[in-house]
Amino acid sequence: MAMVARWSEYWFVVFVAASVSMCCSGCPEDCKCYDQYHDIVSCSGNNDSTTLPNELPAETRILILSRYKLPVVDLHVLRNLVLLEKLLLPSNEITEIRGTVEVFDYLNQVDLKNNMLKSISPRTFGDYSKRDKFRVDLSGNPLDCDMHCGGIQLSSKVCDCSNDPFNCTCNTEWLKQQVQQYPGVWVGVQCKFPKDTDIEDVDIKQYWCETKWRWLLAIMIGSTVFVVVVTVIFVKLCKKKITNLIMYARLNGNPDLVTEGQMSILAGKLGNEWKRLAIHLALRQNDVDKCVNDNPYNMVGQIFDMLITWRNKNGEQATVEALANGLKTFEPPLDQELYQFLEEEA
């Protein structure tokens, strides 16, 4: 029992000493420390401080730094803050972050908004990118990337670029500079485009300049071909209507041209001889076949289409008189009653 009492007394002394040490930890200059153990530290640099505050309390859980001029933040300087949970660094003119947040076992939030970051190494956040509750705020930074920037997507969702290959083709000159400056960080990272290529082997700027215009040229050619194909289809589908409109305009300017009404009457009078008549009127056999195929089991429609084809081919020469003469000279001769009405109108 005496031994138990001595051990209890020993641990009590240790606890009291630790508590006193924590309570008595000093707060850095230009900083304010809150809570019983100074575990919330807020520091303001007054827009002229260029270095991190010294002797930050080791028990700090939340560190807030603002209004500093910190072109470079080295996370290794803060590695003694083993209990750190939130690192808030807004508006400090930060252009580069060195080290990795993985040195902080309990870290769950990083605030880097309104700084001067253009790019970040994918190892800055490392495996923390896979934590569901880990949050990063990069809003207000001039990030120069199309989809990824050092493991951070523009939606502020964290990702690991070693598992998600880069598109090394669009607006990624910053990436080329990082690969050259920190080659060890990018070992094994590959490009999705060009396919399965190690990122350090790609001349990103040159590749983009070459492929950019190739893609644009392909798009332009494809668009041109598409427009041509659509136009051809449209013209073919509307050819008959367009031709009729042209002939209608001609009829209005030349009253001697044969009308559709006259051709409709004639079509009702002619019979099986119409195919030979078509050849007599200088139409071709494929013209006759088309009229038959377009009007199956409808001889009147076939004859009418044949007369329309004849008029379209002859244009200004497709007069009532010309048609009547063609009927009169057909062999064997046709009954005059078939075309007498045309002679009278001519």
C-alpha cells in the first residue's frame, strides 16, 4: 500500500507540473492567446512582418496568422505544434509553401485564401487529401491551372495528383516549372495526355502549342464537312420544291410557258404510250424510271412527273407551243384531241 501511495503521489506531482508549465507558457509578441492553456493563438503582422512569430506555445491547437508579408511559408518551422488542428493563414501574400502538412497528426483545416499562390506541390497535403473531414480553402488565389493545381481542384476538394494523371496540354506552364524546380516530388507522376508519359519527360509548353492548333484545325475541318453534308442533304431534299419555285417565277415572267394546270390535264389524257413519248421529248430512261418509282401504281402521277421533268430541263424553252409540237411529231401519231387544247391556248 505504501508503494501505491508513493506512485500516486509521483503521478500527481507530474500532472501538476505539466499543468503549471502549460498555464505559464508565454504568448508571442503581437499575438493574443485564448483559452486556459493558450491553445488558440491569433497573430497579426500589421502588414509589415516578414517572418513567423517565435516561440509559439507547443499546446497550440488553432493558429491564426493574418496581415503578414510571408512570400514563403515553411511548415517545418511549425512542426513543434504537435497538437495543431487548424492552420489559418489568410491574406499574408504567400506565394510558396514548403514542407507538408502531414507532420501535424491532428490537422483538419487549412485556410490559405486571399494569398498569391499560383501553384502548390501535390505533396503539400499528401495523404491528408484522402481524409473526408480535411478542408482546404484556396479562394482568392491566382491559381494558374485548368483542372488541377498541386493536388487541389478549383472546387477546393483535395486530391492526390499521383493517382490522378495531369492533362499536360492546357495552360500548364506552371506545372513545367514545378517539375524542373522540384524533380524529386514528381517522380512517377504521369500525364493522361500525352497518354501514359512521365511528367518530367514532357515539354508541356511546346506540346500544347503544337496540339492546340491541331485540335483547332481538326474542329474547323470537321465543322466544314458537317456544314457541307447538311447542305447537300438539304438541297437534295428540297430540290424539287426549289425547282418548282424557280419555274413559278419564270411563269410569272413568261406567260407562254406551259403551266402545271395544263400538264395535269394532259396527264389525264395520255395512256401507256407516255414512256415512249418521254424519250421522244428528249428525256432519258433514268428520268422515266424515276417518275415510275416516285409514283408506283399511279400512271397519271407518273405522266405528270414526266411532264414536270421535261419543263424543268427545258427552262425558258418549255412553252405551250413546244409541247404541242412535240406531241404532234410523235410516232405513231397521237389523237389530236389529246393536245388540241394546247394548240388553242398557244
